[in-house]
Amino acid sequence: MITEKIYQEYIKILQEELIPAMGCTEPIAVAYCAALAGKALGSQPEKVIVKASPNIIKNVKSVVVPNTGGQRGIAAAAAAGIITGNPDAKLQVLADITPEQMKQLAEYLNHGEFLVEKSEKPYVFHIEVSLFAEGRTAKAEIAGHHTNVIRLEKDGDLLLHKEYEEQAHTHTTDRSLLTVAQIVEFADCVKIPDVQEILQRQIDYNTAIAEEGLQGAYGAKIGSILLKSYGRSIHNRAKAYAAAASDARMNGCELPVIINSGSGNQGLTASLPVIIYARELYVSQETLYRALVVSNLVTIHLKTGIGPLSAYCGATSAGCGAGAGISYLYGGGCEEITHTIVNAVAIGSGMICDGAKASCAAKIASAVESGLLGMQMQRSGSEFHGGDGIVVKGVENTIRNVNILASEGMKETDQTIIRLMTEETCKN
């Protein structure tokens, strides 16, 4: 039963998660942190030290930082944030860089002193930017998730301080209230005006960058290759649009996306296949909104127990969410959506995250395929049962198993991936 408390909390979860960001969110978080420190310092620093947790280094290493002329890496992200000086924009901190500022950025990177170090703090998600200029200093620190500022200093004076404990609940909303059954019930009963603005923005932003990705020559051009190789069936277009959008944002496209669970790729994966299927099925706009409620909240539910960064590819969760949303478009209720999620989880769990880069687009295509196959299995009367691998009786128990697999079981995998990727990064 959806109580008023649960109803309002689900609205707040959507509002908290479905926010705009331009560029891959980890380098943008570095830019945001640097912009905070830069604003506190009040002038362009001569020396910049960025300390970042290995997962941040992993996710920033290979991705293009938008509005930097194709620059990659932590130093470029930090320099861009300092140059813009606009921390109020948060995850759109680099959206309004002018051509003149881009010239300043190139010169600054050539002549400034930038050091990148691994954080000594045991946080999965941690960024600390220290700035130095003519005897003055400033420092900003983020932990837990992309905009969770826990410390800000100027010349040793504390401007902001917030206690932080790893694994502590850093969101303002209560995710323990999320269950698949209540997500479907909420989607059925939600008043459309309560969600229309945030969902229409997701449709508009994410569709625009997908179309740009298909028209441009971004990254590995996975979306275009899918269409060229396998045709324009609805099944293939659902994968191609999501992949093309990722290729664009991973490779410097300056269009914003609406993220999910702190990730643009997850936001694209959870939404675009649902949007493409809704167009093909000629459903009403209201039905599309309700299906997006399902896909987004299922993605958030699956991702909450995993955490923001791990060795488990977040697109896998979003692909399950997309499958659930498409099942809703076909008239699926709680039972059908439950089986779709379990099927998709059984198919796709285990795909690794080795940082943000062009191949994310191909992984998104695979994640969407798992979600679609899980949905089609259910529609054909086929399903995986408790005892089939990590699948156990009850969808919530299966989700819990995936959370344990990703957050605990893949810790060593994550460390190995990070070691392979970052042994040379901090020497450069």
C-alpha cells in the first residue's frame, strides 16, 4: 500500500536523482570541487594538488572533459573548474565555458603546476583539491557522492565542515522504502503533474544527446554501427540510441544529460530504450511517464545497495530498469515486472566497470540487451527460478544478492582493475 509518506518520498527520490549534468560525472565532480576551492581562494592558483580515490582516478583517466578542446584527465578537469569559477552550477559547472576561457585553460595547463595523487583516505568516492597562490591557500573536499561537500578551507580557516562516515547514508531521501511492488503501485497511482517536469526534461535532454550521437562521429560510434549492422528494428534502435548517447557524452559532447544514481550513462540507459519503445507502441505520454517512473526507480533501487562506484558496471542495473519500464509499456504489472528484473539480473550481472571511456557505449548496448531479453523471456512465459545461480526466491532477495556480489564480492576485482589502470596514471 502506498502511504502518503512513501508517495512523497518517491517523488523526492526522483527529484534528488534525476538532475542535469554535462559530461561524465566523475571529472565533473573534480571540476566542481576545484571550482569551490578556486572561489574560496579568489585568484588563479600557481599550484594545484588533487587527491582522489582510486575509483575516481579510474573513471576520469580516459574520458574527455567537455568544453576543454578534447582534454582528458584529472588535471584538465580541475583546471577547467578553476577557470570557470562557478561552483553554484554544480554538475553543470563546465556548461558555460567561453572560447576565451578555453584559451586560458590551455595556457594554464601548460604553465601551471598540477599534481595528482591517490587519496590516503579509505573512501571509495573521495576528491580533495588544494590550491596555492602567493602564500595563500584554499582546499575543498568531497566524499560519498558527486556533490557531497564535506570540507572547505581558506588560509587554514574552516568555511564548511560536515561529518562523514564511509557507508553512511549520504542521500537526503530514504531508499529503504523502495521495493519493486511499491514502485509499480506508485507508477500506477502517481499524479502526473507531480513528476511531469522532471520526466519531460529527461526525455528532452537524453533524446537530444542520443540524436547528436547518431549524427556525429563520437567515440567508437557504437550506435551507428548497431543500426548499420543489424537494422532499425525497435529492439536494435533501443540499444543504438542509448549507446550513441553514451558515445557522445564520453567523448566531449557539450549537451547535458539527466543522470540516474549519480551517472549519466545510467540515466541514458534507464530512459532511452523506454522512450524508443513508447514511440513504437504509440502509447500516450502519460503511459510513457509512468513507465519512466518504473525504469528510473527500479534502477535506483538496484543501484542503492551497490554504491556509487564499484567494479560492477552500473549500466547493468539501468538495463534491468529499462526492461522493467518496457514491460510496463506492454501492460505488465508487478508480477511481470518482477520476473523481468530477475531474468535480466541473472543474464547481465558481472559485467565489470573499468572506468569511463568509449567502450561504455558498447557495455550499455549489452546491458539493454539483457533487460530486453529478460522482458521477452517473461512475455514468452519463461523465467529463471530460485536456485539458478545468484537468483533466489523473491525479487527483493535476488536484488540483495546482487548488492552483496557487487559491493563485497567484487572488491578484489575492483582493486585489480584499478591497479591495472592506474599504475602509471599518478606518475604522469
